[in-house]
Amino acid sequence: MPINIPSTLPAAKILESENIFVMYEERAMSQDIRPLRVLILNLMPKKIETETQLLRVIGNTPIQVDIELLQVSTHQSKNTPAEHLLKFYKTFDQVQDQKFDAMIITGAPIEQMPFEAVDYWPELCQIMAWSKSHVYSTLHICWGAQAGLYFHYGIPKYQLPEKMFGVFPHYVLDPRHVLVRGFDELFYVPHSRHTGIHPEDIDAVPELTTLVSSPIAGPHIVATPGCRQIFVTGHWEYDRDTLANEYFRDRDQGLSIQLPYHYFPDNDPSRSPIFRWRSHANLFFSNWLNYVVYEDTPFNLEHLKDHGA
């Protein structure tokens, strides 16, 4: 089933060329069904790139989805054209009276800063608190996962001795959980971050369960009962070349950057990376939207109840 987005969104033509099922707003208005309402809080600097990546994996699910793009108003983006933000993005004051089936809070390349030092931290806290009563299931990604675990449960992040950078092996810890239905026992996920969370901090919170972990990258998928809050430390949504672009950017700027782990064939950066996480990325988003959101969200979103955290 399609994702419903404006026909002029830059991601639209890219997704159409990849045979991702896109339905434009004009056609969606004539459909006699209730699509899922998904809010994407995009905190990444290159918003067009991130929204395209997320729409790609959402668009491979069997559910019709209406997308609303959200930006914080207390931070000025320097890497996305202002006209794009004005045309396609809302601010929190424009959506705070609405309810949504699901929300995605993206990562941001600011993990080495204390949370409270981030200029939009108070606004983000307001949005995360609001999500408990206005969103059925919220998916936090990378820094967004660290921020969510800190805000909701007081779990800190820790500086890593070196950047967690590459594509790492992961193992399912709870194979009966709906989020990992159909997963292989061993699979790979990209990570790119300077900080991490300790598994013992998660284990100390009764409401949290670690569903997937990596012996190198640590906890990967953490969820509350009913998956009302989901925290994912890696980047399922990354394209084949996302880590390569980051590596070459830092290398060309003379910054200290190691080769991404298990990424370039034979560790040769002149060779194209192997896209080894795509199938599980699509499966994860499909499981989330189908088994968690579509099956459990009230048909009338006004009946959505505050679930706390």
C-alpha cells in the first residue's frame, strides 16, 4: 500500500523511480479507508536525504500511510533550504492539538553534547511528553533513542573510546516479539555514533526490554510493553552509501576517522559497499506499522489514551 505525500516533495520522484508505491494527496482524498497518520520529527541536518530514506522503508509496508513532517522551531537548519522547510514541514504548535498513530524521532549528529546543552532540548522534551497522550507508538532512532531513554527513564549516554562506525552483527534476544517477526538469528545494522548506552542501565528499568543486541554495538532495539515507546540505536534507514559519504567527508577534511567496520569489501574504500541490511530494515518497519500500529491503534484516534512512560 502507498505512502501519501505531496507530489512536489523531492523524495516523490526518487521513490517512484525505485518502484516504491507512492500515492499523492489528491488521489488519497478519494480513498474510503483510514490510513495511518505518521509524524516524522526530522532532527537531521540534511532533512531531504533523511526524509527520503525513511519514506523509502515506510513505503514498502502493506499499509497506507499519511505522512506529516515536523521540525523544531527553536533551531534554524543550515543544511536544508528554507523554502523546503516552509513548504513541507510543520512546527509543534501546528500539530499539538492532533493525534497520530505513530511518530518517528530521528537521530542528530550532536551526541557528544550534553542533552541540556542542545538548543532545542526544551522543545524536544515538550514533544516527547506530548507523545505519551497524542501518539500511539513512537520510534526513536540513534541520538533520538538516547534522548528518549534519558527523558523518559533517566538513562544516560556514555562517551565511547572510538566512534561506533560501520555495519555490525546483531542477534535477536526475544524471537517471539512482533517487532522481530521473521528476522534471521544473525543480521547486520549500520551504526554511526560517538556515544552509547549501557545494557545494565536498561535492565534496571522494569518497563524496558532489549529485543535485539550486538556483541560490538550493544543494545539495538529496546521497547516498552505494547511498543508504545521503541528505541533503536542504529540506522536501519541508511542508504548503501551513507556511511561511505560520511567517511570520505571526514577524511577529506583531515579529520580522524577509521574505516567503517565490515562495510567496504576487503576494507577497500574504492569498492562499492555491500548493502547487507536492506531486507531487515524493510521487515522491521513493516512489523512495526503492521503488528504494532495498524492492529492496535484505535480506529478513532480521539480514543487514544495516555500510556505514561
